Amino acid sequence: MAMLAASVMMALSACSSPSDGDGQVISNLALPTDVVLDLACENVGVHPETCVLGDPANPFVTTTITEFNVDDPDASVNKFDLAAAIPPGPSGAKARFYFWATALARFPSGENQYFTALALHELFDANSNALSEDDLVRAQALKAYRSVLDNFFGSVVVFECCADLSDDGQPVAFPVPLNLLAADSLHRTDRTGFRRLIAGDPLLVIEQLLQWGYRFTPGTAENNFDDGVVEVIEGP
């Protein structure tokens, strides 16, 4: 995560510049900076819906987003470089949603679904306050997190860090189950830094996951909460 944050700052300084009008320009692409999201369709940002590709408000409709290809591992991949160039914080939240939802629509994967859910979660946080909360975006974020579990349960995201701990001085790759990241992002504020989508006692999150068909055992602080477990509840 620390390496990803560092790459965000590097890419931002190299690739973004002010626009002449509203928003920011990223590689000559004007991005929205407001936090009000009009949903293009009922399940936008939730696999297998692809309506985001026809949304006129989507700035990434014509952007080429390349993914890692197991059949061609040496091919160029630009997805995380493009994502890192989006301004951090609330001013980039709406653009982040459109980016990851576009990537998801073109290349369905647990990684793209999780980051779409995280962007919706960020938008909910940015567009809510002590007096009112954006219930429409809250519901959409919950659907997106659930899609990680329903459609990509066994998927992982790989983080690299800790080169000083490896024998060859190269970064160590750590695969993290996306089902755990999704559940913990709902359960714990510290996972995302955003207000929780399900307010109140964290036990309510565990109850919601049970209703979705999953049993969640939260991780422990001494293990950085990465030892949690999400299980599918088998039918009778």
C-alpha cells in the first residue's frame, strides 16, 4: 500500500496539470472534480453491467486501458499508471469511479471490481456529512463490494514491498484475498479511512455479510487484520 501511495504522487506530478475550465487534465483528458454521481443505470459499476461505457459523463470511454496478460507477461500494462495519475482525495474520487468501472466493464476481474467499490465508498464519504448521507451511492458501493464476493470470491490482488527482507533485494509479492479486503473495508474504518457504509456496531457488518451468504471472522490487530477469514455459507 505504501508503494502504491508513493507511485500515486510520482505519477500525479508527472502526468497532471490544471485545465482551462473546470476539473483537471490528465494526459489532455478533462476529469470531473465534483463528488455528485449520477448513476448511468441501476447496476453501473457492478459486474456484469457495462452501461458505464455508454455514459456521456465518463471521461475514460475512449481511453485505452491495458491489463496484465498472462499469455504475454512482457506486454505493456498502463492501468495502474493511469489510475495513479488521477488526483488524490475527494477531487479525484468521481474520476476514480469512472476509471475503475470502465476497466471492469472491459476486463471483468476481482481487482477491477474491488477498486470500483472502493471508489464508490470514497464518493459516499466525500458526499456525506453529519447531517445527511448519500444513500444512493452507499447502496451502489454495497452492491459493488458484494459483487467482489459473489463474482470474484477467489481473486487476489498482489502488493509488492519489503525488498529489504528478501534474499535478492527485490520486492516481495504478497497476494491478498479480495474477499477479505472487501469484508474488512466494510467492517473497519481504518482499512479505507472512509466512514463505514454500514453505520453503528461493526457486528451489523457481520450480520449483513451473513445475509449475503458469507461468514466473516475479522482479523486481529497483532496481525495487521490480515488474518481474517471469509467463508461461503453452504446451503442445506
